[in-house]
Amino acid sequence: MAPDDRRVAIVTGANKGVGLALVRRIALEYAFSELYHRSNQHLTIYLTARSSERGLPALGSVLSDTDLKTKRIFDDDGGLVQIRFHELDINVKSSIQNFAEAVSREHRGIDILVNNAGTLSAETDERAVRETLQCNYYGTLNCIEAFSPLMRPGGRIVNVSSLVSKIARYPANLRQRFYTAQSPQEVNQLMDEFLASVISGQQIADGWGPIPYPVSKAGVTALTKVVAQQHKRLASGVLVNACCPGFVATDINGGVGMRDSWRGAETPLLLALGDIDNTTGKLWANEDIVEWYR
């Protein structure tokens, strides 16, 4: 079967929380977006999760959503949107590659990639640090490297980061290296140095701090800036931004938070579908650009 011309959105870690809310919100807003009016094509949204046990119930909840059904959002109801589940474990390179190959067989390109999957740990031992870096940073990097070649001109890559990624907390030499990184390899080196500091027990003395989550998200935000510059050089028109969804009450933080997942999806939704005046390579929060360096 030949690849179709539908627009394509991928949301990682979409079986719950902000990711699941974002799938719903993209479905609701697509008909009003510039992407639809530019292409006049229907949209396929891939709701991804590590396993079918996680993803299929989430898909079922979206497909039976009263609001989506009442507003006739889905293809089967005369709307513009199809939502599908696909297994994707961003901790496993082969899982990412298998999904990328499946997408390339079925579609002519990707329009939206939201790297939402992540983990949060307060543990500070080597195992926890490795797991946090692998999921939050390297998983995001591997998804970008696999899916970037499939991005259509004018596409959007949205990396879910955090305001704790702001680098003012670090010594001047680390701040400078984060801010001026020109390649993924330079950001990888920073992540490797953090892990080495943890292994040697020097992470506080070296200026990293004890918790891996902020470091992993600093890596994501630095990577965002680097990849945005790569796409600029390619003149692809792909906009690459990072965002903080806010302090959202989700399973990842034990249900503690100041806003719900629907509200947490607002800034990622803006970056995925909204008018952002061709802004790229920035960190956003509360639907606005924030200074990452300070």
C-alpha cells in the first residue's frame, strides 16, 4: 500500500497525564489550525506508550470521549481526525526505529512530534541517574534522530522539558557549555560528565547538585537549541521548541500539582499547532518564552 497524504502527529508517553490530554486537545483544535488550512488533509494522531497494556485503554478512553464524539472530531463521525495506538518505548532504540519505519511505510511525512515521555526520580544513586538520563535525555535525542528525517517542511518538534532546566544554578563554566553547545555530542558530553561525577561521589562539589531530573531536563533544553539550529541550516522550516507544562498533578509526581493535565497541555498545544511567529530553539512556559540562561 502506498503511503498516504494525511498529516501526522506523534505524542510519546501519551497513555496518561499531559500526553493523553494533549492527544485530545490536538484532535479538538486541528480543524482550526494553520496546519489544516495549509494542507486541507485529515490528521492521524499516534498515541504511543511503552506497551499495549498501557496504551490501548488510553486509546479507548479517547475514542469514547463524549466531547470528541459530540463534536464529530473523528473520521468515522464525519470529522478530520483518526487516533491510533502504537507501542513505543523510548528507552529502547530498536523500538524507536521500528516505529519510525512503520510511520515511513504508511505516511509521506510527519508534521508534529511531541517528545513527552519522561521519568521523575528523587533518588541520587548511579542506577537512578542512569535511568533518568536514559529516559529523559537520550530517549528524546534518539526520537529526534529517528523522526527528524521524516519531518515535513514547516513541521513542529516539541520537547517537554521543565523550568528546573534553567541553568543559572550551575557554575559559570557549565552554564557556558550548556548555552553554547553546537552539537548533540557536546550535550552528550555534559550528561556523561554528570554521570561520572555521580559515580565518583563529586556531583555536588562539581556543581551539578544531587538530583538527576534537573540535569536531564537541562540536557533536553540544550538539545532543543542545537536541533533548532540544525533545522535552520537545512532550511527545513521545522520549528523546534522546549516547554514546561507547569506543576501538573500526574502519576509521575504522586498526584501533587497546581494544575490539571488539560491545563498542562496548553503550552505544548501552542507549540504543536499554534501561531508562534516562526520562533524556534526556545524554552516556553505559560504560553510564553522564558529565559533559559537565568
